[in-house]
Amino acid sequence: MPASSISTAFSPSDILTPKELAARLKVKPGWIYEQMRPACKNPPPVLRVGRFLRFSWTAICEWLQAAPQAGNRRRTLR
């Protein structure tokens, strides 16, 4: 496939490492990795580059808008 026909939906400058994504979302990097576990019901969109995780900021913004909001759910104590 010629390089001129390849279209990217995001700019290379929008590719983030887990640490950079955590900084933008104002969460700890560990939270990012927790969301990537198989048990997570709605994991963030990820680009796997070998063993490395990379994230498209555009895709993350869309994921955040589409994600159901937790609201003010309270835990029930047993």
C-alpha cells in the first residue's frame, strides 16, 4: 500500500504513553494499568506497539464521552 494512501485518524503528537495519559487525566499511572486488565468492563482504547501501550488522545476523549457516568453511587455496607 503506498504511503500516500494511508490515512491516520490522529496526529502522531497525540500518541501518549501511560504516564502521559495519567498526567492528562490527573490520575495515577497505576489506574491506567488497572483499566487495561481483562476484568475491566470498559477498557480505554489502546494501541499496542509490541509490549508497549500507547494511547490516542482523540480516541481517549471519545471513550470518556461515551463511557457511562458513575454519578454518586454509594457503596452498600454489609
